[in-house]
Amino acid sequence: MSGGGPRYEKLEKAPIDPESLLLDVRKEKIDKVISHRTRTFTIVLDRLEDSFNIAAVLRTCEANGLQEVHVIVNPEAPFMPNSRVGQGCDKWLDVKLYKDFASCREHLKSRGFSLYASAIREDATSLYSMRFDSKIALIFGNEREGVSPEVLAGSDGTFWIPMRGFSQSLNISAAASASITRAISWREEHLGRVGDLTEAEAQELRDRFYVLAVKQRKRIFKKPPTPKP
């Protein structure tokens, strides 16, 4: 589900150039955001239930420059990020939904991603010893059960966030926030940058974001009426 997020229907080619409707300061902001966007670091959410948690993770991803979020839908809990928590952040993201982990894994592996699941295990790698200079996806599991056995079996490894206190785990949204912040700061420190879009990818996002940034977009950029038979 790409372009505008799950609550924003894809619009037809704009009859009016959206760039002409935006102030220069807004276009500069969009260009700056795009320069920090990445498609080589992403997050997978495995069957989450709580709409607040889902929205909080999406907001953290968007704020840190992740362009994609991959979601394995919980059949018992519809994917409906809380709008008050998300504050419309999902419209700027590519949120991809899957019925099961197998299809999500196939998609990411075909693009060269390594998959690491969040799990407290003896053989799990510390988040602080991980490298983030290649394509990597971090998987976070259900609030009550954690990641599924299928995820554990199909991942390239597991990781955990070292705890310094009596508490030995974090809420899913807090864990995702800590992990994303660590990954992004690692990239800035070791690579000197976070953004890694190709010219074509950057232009595609620019065209999309210009339309999304127009406040009256639904009124101005209406879909053409369906011809009657």
C-alpha cells in the first residue's frame, strides 16, 4: 500500500501542477526530508493489536526518515493506526500489508534484506553491537506473544535491547523507537548520512509529496468521473 498511506487514496495525475501551489519554504522542507529518506533500513510489525502502538511506531519511522514499514496483519485486529497518535504521518510513508510472514519475507529477501527479529534469547545479538551499513529489517512482534515461531524460524537472526534495570523488556513502541534511533545514529556516525534514495526514487517521492502537501488536494486533484455504460 504505497503513496499516501493506508488512509489516503491514490490520486490521478494532477490537472494543476502542485509545485505551483506551494511556497518555496514548503518545497525546501520537502526536499530536505527526501534527502534524509532511506529504503535500505526498515521495520516489520508482526501481528500487532494496539492501534496506539501501531501509530506510535509509524510516527517514529516517519520522523527518523524510514520510507517503508512492513506490516503482517493480525487477523483478529484490523490494521487501524490511531489517528490522534499518528497525526497523519502515515500519508508520507509506504505502508505495505501482508497476510503472513512468508510473503513479507519473500518480498524483503528478494530485495537483499537481512531480517532480525526482536527476541530475548541466549543467542540473540545485542542491538548495540549490530551494524547498519547494509539492507536490514528489524521485526517487532505482538504485544502479548512477541514474534511468531514462523518469524523466528525464517529470520537471519535475533536481537535484543540490553536492559540496565529490573525491567527486562519494553513496550513495543518504546522498543521500536530505541532500535530505530540506534540504527539511524549508527548510520550518521559511521556512514555520515542516513538518506540513500536514488535520483529516480527521490523524484518519485517529490512528485507525491508535492501533491500531499497541498491542503485542498482532494478538492483540486479530483479523480475523473467514471464513464457511464
